[in-house]
Amino acid sequence: MPEGPSVRRFQLLTSPFVGQVVVKVGGSSRKINVNDLNALRLQDSQVHGKNLYLAFVAAEVPLGPTAEETVLQKEDAAVAGSAVQRGQEQVCAPHSQDGELQELLHSGSEAPDATEGPGHWLRFHFGLFGSVRANEFSRASQANKRGDWKDPVPRLILHFESGGFLAFYNCRMHWCSSPRADPASDILSMEFHRGQALEALHAPNPICYTLLDQRYFSGLGNIIKNEILYLAKIHPLTRGSLLALSDRQRLLDCAVQFSSDWLHLKLHGQGLHFHIYQREQCPLGHPVMKGAFGPPGGFKRLTWWCPQCQPEVL
């Protein structure tokens, strides 16, 4: 399923439609009545981890401040937090990020307060190959099992008064009163809490379990997990309690930097080069091993690692 950087890009695609009224709806979703969205105004667009939230209000309701405007009003606090973050030691070498990326990192970083006014939020959680398209539909890239070239069917289509439209694919949707999310756990949020994350990484569980715990690493998925464990040279089954503080700091640096770099590439239409994910050899030419790991009774996720670059810690 799409990870944090992909969902951040989806949010960027929806942002230009904020303030516009929905004039026509469509889609195959049976989880919600898509007609309920007709004649509503898109009030706001936010992203929290792997979830996209869109707020809708009646068309006659005045448009309130968006999440981006709210963050800009707190510019001083954001600048101070950003200065502290820049002062922290980076093990994974940072790349320069342009203004567009920095603006997106700030947008939608806060859960709205209950006093913000009327509004209903539609939560999107994307499945495998889930996506959002703006002013275009997804086309089949290959034939299906029957040999037919059948285009994917959107779960939801929103046509706006400007003539543009948004199409949402392979996603689950439900209404909620507000985005119930903690920006301190979002690895792409300026409010990401490093101390809380470092403490979580110290748990006695295999480190590959902890990294996928969305309570502490919202937006971090299986691709990021595999890549950062390789970059930090940590075996996926190493128990967090056995890792030195410096190792956990290095892993956390890699998580934030890799996620930011991936988002930067997505915003510029560039693909991501994998070091270990789905590879047969690591960049140094060593054979890669693969296994399915997960907590007892939980979902097992495919994991790739290099036994030479990522030695097991007993």
C-alpha cells in the first residue's frame, strides 16, 4: 500500500481544489453514498501518516482557514523547531530540498481543533496500487488474467466547478468528525517527536516489528523499513533493547532522511532506487536473504537483508 511520501503527494494533488464546490460525483464505492458529496465545498485537505483526509462543508458555509494557513500563522514556532532539527547530527547524508517540498512538509501537519467550525471529514486509506489522479484517469498498464486491457475503476470521482476532477482508486473511505492523528508520530511532520521514537525503538521486540508500528512511526511502511535497516546496517530481527543509543539515532536519522528524499523524488516525477528491497544482491554485491516477519498473531511482512552488511546481534 502507498507509504507516507506517496500519500503526501496525493494531498498535494488535492490542494488546488480546496475552496471549490463539487458539481458531479461518481465512482464504484459502496462504503459511502457518493451522492452525499454533491454540492458540497471541499474545505480542507490534510495528510496524517498513510491516511488522507478531506473536509467538506455546505457550499454556503464560509471557507475557514486551511491547515497550510494555520501552520503559516504559527511560523515562528515552526522555524524554531526546524532550527533545532537542522542542528541534530545527520548520519544519512541530507540532500537540499526546495521550497515546494518544505511547504508540503508543513501542510496538514496538525490535527484540527474541535473549535475550527462545522465540517465533515472523509478519511481515505489506500490499498495496494491505490492512488489519486487529478484531471486524468488511470489507464491499464497490462492485460488482466483474462487477457483484457481493462482500465481500473475509480472508487470515487469528484468533479468541481472549475471543470477539473479528482479520481480515487483502490481506497477505503469513511466519514469521521476530525482527523484523529498525532503529528508527533508522523515521520514527515515538522512536529515528529524524536525522543518518543527513540524510546519506542528501545523496546525488546525485533526492530522490524517496531518500525511498522503506526503509533510511533506513522507513514513508515515496508519499503522504508527495509531500506533504512540496510542503510543503518541493522539486522531486521535485532531486538531494540540490544541496540546502543547511537545505533537507534542512526536508524531514526535514516528513516527521516530516506522518507524526505523519497517525497522529493516523487514531487519531481523521479523513481526511487532501492538498495535492498526486492533485490537479489546488495549494493556491495553480497547475496540478499528474504523472509516474512511479524509479531505473533499479526501480519507477516516480506523483509530483505544482507547477512554481511547487517549482521545479527544476539
